[in-house]
Amino acid sequence: MKNRSLISISDYSKQEQIDLLDRAANFEQHPRRDILKNKVIASLFFEPSTRTRLSFESAVQQLGGSVVGFTSSDSSSVQKGESLKDTILTVSNYCDLIVIRHPVDGSARYASEVSPVPIINAGDGANQHPTQCLLDMYSIRKTQNKLENLDITFVGDLKYGRTVHSLIIALCQFNTRFHLVSPVELKLPSAVKRFIKEAKLHYEQYIDLTEVVAKSDIIYMTRIQRERFPDPIEYEKVKNAYNLRNNMLENSRPNLKILHPLPRVNEISVDVDSSSKAYYFEQARNGVFVRQALIASILGLIS
């Protein structure tokens, strides 16, 4: 993985993904080290972020590195009309690696093609979010003690949900049974379903969440993303499509864990927070260890 960008989860092999999870487990045991001393990571967030940006920054700082960058395009020369290419070529002079979030699908891939330093995609439009995928895989493996042969339910915005797209592609390597719950307007895109079909795996589509709670090992809730809708009226039709409540978990499997990439709006009731099956805040914490493992691997600081 040394000097290799991560733009899509498919950029790394199944074994490389597993190796990263193993390294993340080691960082969870020993998160504070000085292996990034004298290293500078650029954090270019053209879109708002809380967990992804702060967990990357925390990961770098706990390893003794420095972070430069911006938290929105409003505070960069993009406001003056600077192109993405020029931004990347300029910032690459100041750092060893660039983490980028951008609202346009494919922007991270383009950045990696022009950048002389490695690029990590922290989310590009409705396309992919590979580091979220890795921390989701880490969370699933940590709570289920395996990745193989699980029933995993995805709920909500499956059309625009980049975290969903990346995770489904990755889980196609692990004999997963997929349960896809969404409004008709937000079904999983055919381009992502193709990965499931090519892996010859089973999937079912639902509109009603209550049909699948009892047969799930993981329920992966997602927010209906207002910012992705070209038509506000279409958003209003589906914005409250799902609300997972604690009483809906009564007949669920003992090993069930509920994940969510966050932020949540109203798709998980606060009464679920006290359930032993809620795992979304621990999931966010896992992002630090996964991103430490990834940065250290790309910079060739661990083998």
C-alpha cells in the first residue's frame, strides 16, 4: 500500500483490506505513537464534515504529525475561481499526503491523477467513501467476530449514500446476504447491484423496515440526505421514511448491532441509544484507529 492512493474501496485487494483492519486493531491498543513526526497531512474539505475530518486530524495528531488545510471551499482560493487541479498541485508542495472531501463524483480520482503525493478519498459526492467503509468493516468484525456469512440490512438513502455503496462493494467479498430497505425513489443504483450479482450473492429489497429487523446481524441506518436531492419536493416526500425505535428490537437477534455513519436526523430514535445493540458512537471512535493504520501504511511507516 506504500505511496498508493485510496479512492475506491476496490483499489485495495481483500487481503489488503483485512491487513488494514488488523493494523487498526493494533492501533486501538496503542494509538499514541510518534511515527508521523515531521510528516504533514493536508486536509482539504470542500464539503462540511465532523466525524471524518476530526477523526483524520485526531489520527494524525496522536501519531505526532501535523495537519494543514481548510474546512470548506469558502475559506480557500476556490472562492476566487481556482481549479481543483491547481489546488491539488499547490497543496502537494506543503504535505506528504492529501485527504480530500469534495461534492462532485469522481473528483477524488481526478485529484489522484494529478497529484504527486498520495490521495485519500474522504467522500466524493454520492460516489464512494472508502475510509468510512473500512471503519464499518472494522466495526462489523469487532462486534460479530467475523465478516463472513452475515445478514446485513441497509436502510434509508441507498441511492445517494456513498457509505452504502462502498460498504456493499466490500462486503461482496465475504458471502454477505443483503437486505435493502428504502423508498422506491431511493433504491440502490444498478451499478452497485452489479457487484452483488457478479459475486452471485443474494439480496432482497423492501420498503418496510419491520420485515427485516428479526433476521439481521447488522442494521446499517442512513440519513435521507437533503443536500443530494436536485428537487426539494422529492426530498419532502421521503425525509421521514424510517424511524428505528427501541421497541422494534424486541425480537431481534442477540448479536444484532446497529450502525450509522452519522449524522443522524430522526431515523434512529434516541431511545435506541441506551440499547446494548446501539453501536454507532463506538463506530465513530473506530474511525481514528482505521485512519491511523491507513495513513501509516500509505506513508510506509509500518509493514
